[in-house]
Amino acid sequence: MVKRSQKIVLFALGIFGVLVGVIIVLALNVFGARNEVPASKALNISKEALALQNSFIAVADLVSPSVVNISTEQILKYRYYGYDFDDFFDRFFYSPDRKPKERYYKRQGLGTGIIVSEDGFILTNQHVVSEVNKITVVLADKSEYEATIAALDKGHDLALIRITPKKKLKKALLADSDKVRVGEWAIAIGNPFGYDHTVTAGIVSAKGRLYQAGGNDGSKAMPNLIQTDAAINPGNSGGPLVDISGEVIGINTFIVSTSGSYAGIGFAVPVNDAKELLKEINTAGRKPQSAAAGKVSYFGMQTAVWDAQSAKKYGLQVKEGVLITAVKEGSEADIAGLAVGDVIIEIDKKKVRNTGDYGNYMYSANVKDGVLMVVNRRGVVYFAVIAGRE
């Protein structure tokens, strides 16, 4: 009996050991399966998704060479009653005739433009390039050019500027913005925060929007705007809003945001509203200012031909230049210190040989731009900074 009981115990222990082993093996298999990393496998992308992706790539490749970056420089003037080292003693002696001093500083700006002609005309926003002293355009190939203003359309916040490229440029294709429909793809390309040729996408959110705002010159309204949710930020202004076929449907102008950055509501001027301005391409910058008239008026001053009679009258041996014959009190020229009898010999580092040079430059540059002039005054060379209308 004792041996039989022992056999039963041993058999039971064996069965128990087998069960424990099976349980351990199963547990290890389950744990291992949970921690096993599945093999990577590419997704099967639908033909439709690939086609859409390729369309965005094609639009970027097509339009980007026609998009330019614009940087501006504005010289601003302010007056103050502080003391400099050269008037150290004025700190201790009050003078009722002491006049305010003047200082100048530069303000930089960024924007975008779109090439609309092979010979260098570029469409952008008026607020990007107006009231500035220098406009620099950087093409897609990183080449830089100084630009001048050819025409302005303040009502639509549009500007036509021009560069003189070394080769033919690739101009953008313009759509019929009247045919744009809400819900269509909208792709913006620009220079937000200085990150050149940034591409963002969204849809046309609405058409015919009216935007009203108050400004220094009173309230103003911009009708017929295209609304989009494509990301637009500071620096995108003046850049193209294009459709899925790569044609420009609008010029990105501004956003509505409580933070000043992208909030999903951006506005573009329909490209059809710019086509009237684009007619200026046939004449803007190509119409020489007539020198026969003898006088040209900019910045509140009048100029005339510098000739032998003028040289004799003012006792100067200057061979080339333009004579200032009148300066209006309180004008930009007057504030800059220019005076009758000064001979303009250089504007923004460009030589002024005659009234033809002067008129052509001032015509293409826009009268509201500030300039740096070099003048000969009674045999002494002076520099005069005209900061433009404030």
C-alpha cells in the first residue's frame, strides 16, 4: 500500500510539473508576441492621392521661378532736443533759440513679387514698396537687382516695379479670376518672415469679400477680394495665389489675425483687378521725361538745364548736372536743406548728367520715394537725404 501511494504522488507531481511547464511556455510565447516589432511595409497609396501630390509638386516647380523676394529700405527722420558732445556747454547755458536736431535711421521691410514680363516688370503690393528709399529684388537664382517703381494702383494696393535683368525672365501665367470658384485649391508662394519660396496650400474660402479699415487718410475699402485659408504671413504680401494648374488667380495682400500671424483668414486681390495696371508695361519706364520743357518738379523743387549761362550766373565750373531753380517752403526738398542754385550731380549713386537723366530717373522711381542726392553748392559737395512724404 505504501508503494502504491508513493506512485500516485509521483504521478501527480509529474502531471503538475508538465502543466506548469506548459503554462510557462505559453506565457513566454504571448509576451514575446506582444513585444515583437512588426515588419515595415509601405502603404498602398491610391492613384488619386499620388496624382494630387504630384499636382502640388508641379505647381511649385512651375511658379517658383517667377516668384521674387523683395526687401526694402526706408530712411526715416526724427527731431529731438538732446545734447551731443559738440554742444557740451549748451547743457549749462539755456538758449531760447536752440533748434531741434535731426537724426535719420533705416527701417527694413520684406515682401514678395511675381514676374509678369520677360524684361523685368514685377507685380507686388503698393504697401510693400511705397514710401521707401531702396527696393532690392532677389530672383529664384539668388541674383539681386535694384528696382524702381513703374506704376501704382492705391485703390487695389498694387504696384508695378521694374528691374533690368541680364537675361530673359520667366513670367507667370495669369488666370481669369472671374472664373474662380469657392472650394478650389489655392496655393500661396512667398517670402514669409524671410523664408524664401515658401509654398502653402488651402482652398478659396470665399469670393467678393469687402474689407474696410480706417487709416491716417481716413477709412478705405477694398472690394471684391478672394478669401483663402492658405497660410499667409508677414512677407507673403505681393506674392501670387495660384490655382491647381499653376495660374495666378490673385495677389496676396493681407491677413486678419489677432496675433499678426496666420489665423486661417487671408485675402488676395483678384488678378483681373491688376490687369489694368499691367497695361502700363507697354509704356511704364519707357517714356522719357521731356527735357525740352526745361523744368521738372519733384519733392517741391523745380529744376532746369545746367548750361553755360547757368554756369556763368552761379560762377561754377560744373560740366554736368541739373540746376535747382526753385524750392517750395516746407517741402521735402526744403526740409532736406536743398536750395536754389544747387546743382544735382548724383541721385542714389547714379550720375545725373542732364535733365533727361534726372527726369527719367524720377519718373520711374515715383515722386513719393525718398532719395539720396549729391549736389554741388558754390563749389562744395553736399549730401541731401530726402526722406519722402511723411
